[in-house]
Amino acid sequence: MEFLLKAVYYGVSAVSVLVFGLFFFGNLMDSSNPSDTWVSRAVLIFSGVTGLSFLGWSFVAGHMGEQWVVGIGLAVAGMVVFGVMMLAGMLMFTNVKWN
């Protein structure tokens, strides 16, 4: 059972790293005009840092502390918090047109 929890933990952590890498580092390396998208960049950077902090906390709990279920929960929570913060930030701070 412990092997299965380890496999799930490392799988979820790998997916989290890919999601954060795609959005967070892709946003940092983007070469578009910064005056057009500074608000969306700030929202993505802030939500990315928050998600990465959850992933770091997951690493401490799961890998170093061998609390695999807590690590899985924190890695999933990091992705959920990242998504909610990104969506809420984009809706609150950018000019959304609903038509």
C-alpha cells in the first residue's frame, strides 16, 4: 500500500510541476508587450508562487516526512488554489467582456 501511495504522490507532484511550469515559467518567458498584459502577468505570477509554495509544503510533508496522503492532498490543493486564484484574479483585475 505504501508503494501505491508513493507512486500516486510522485505522479501528482509531477503533474503539478508541469502545470505550474507551463503557466508560471511560460508567463515569465513570454515576449509580448508588457504594457498590455502587466495585470495578467502579475496575477499569474502571484498565483504561481502560491501554488509552488503549496508544492514545496507537499514536498516537505510527503517526501521528507513520509506522510504520503498529506503530500498528495497538498499537491492537489496547490493546483486547485492556483486555478482558483488565477481565475478569480483574471476576472477581478482584467477587463472581461461578456458578449
